[in-house]
Amino acid sequence: LHWGVLGPDLECGSDTDFAAQGNSVTEMNQKAGQKCTAIRRIFVTEGLIDSLQEAVSAELDRVVVGDPRAEGVTMGPLATASQLTDYREGVALLEQEAEIVYGSTAPIGDTGFMAGPVLLRAQNGDGTHVHSHEVFGPVATLIPYDGTAATAADLVARGGGSLACSVFSSDKAFLQEILP
């Protein structure tokens, strides 16, 4: 499980903003999101969430799902039929607390276990499933927060830990508070 936190100092269009966007998209689609360190939750300040959603969605438009041997394909299938079922059921569970803002779990093609990237957006960080359920596939949830390190740390803690994290900020006080 991997989570990302975008700090309150992040400005739309900045180098750090572009790094956050690129990291999020890469983590979602690398190995079709089937790795323990793939990003699952992205905590973003309320003032930046719309622009991040738009930018990540635009980058996800460039992902081409299909047979990895075919030219132009950038993301292959899930590993098994049961993994595809788990992906669909997991997204349905997350939809109880978040809205799909990019993609769908609709079938892709008629062969293999193809699953497109799905980006969800929670209205707030109060849900249970968005913090506790990991969809082992190309799925991440944007979760808004008020920009304080205390709130970000609380939201991160609700997930019960992670194997990796990314914090995008140049604010030393914020970094010191969120990273003990």
C-alpha cells in the first residue's frame, strides 16, 4: 500500500505539482497497479483537488490497455480472472464512499483480464473503505484535506500503515510534522 500527500504549499503548475501528478499516474498503472507499493490514496488540499483530478485524468488518457506485446500498449492485463473480479468488487466497495471521476470497470476487449485505470474522489476523509480496502489493480482515490499536517497525518493513520509513501512539499515545518 502506498499513499501520497500533497502539501499545502503545492502550487498548480509547479515542478512539485508535476512530480506529484507523474508519480501518481505511474504508480497507478505500472504493473497494472498489481504491486504492494502501488499508490492507493492521494491526500490533496481542498484548493488543489480539482486541478489535480483534471491533470491526473489527462495523464490517464494516455494509458493504452491491451496485450503488452502490441505496439503502443502501455499497460497490460491483471494477472488472473479472480483478480479482475476482485478489482471490480473493490471499486464497487469504494464507490460506497467515493465517486468514480475517471475510468470504469467495464470490460475491455474480449480476451484476457484487461482492467482500465480508475480514479475515485471522496468528498471527505471520513469513510472507512477508502482507508482500509486496497484494490490490487490500477485504482486510486483522491481524498481532500484542510492542508494541515495534523489532519494529513490522521488520515494517513486511518489506513493502518503502508509500505511506501510520497510527500510532495517544500514546507519544512509541514514535513517535520507529518514525517515523525
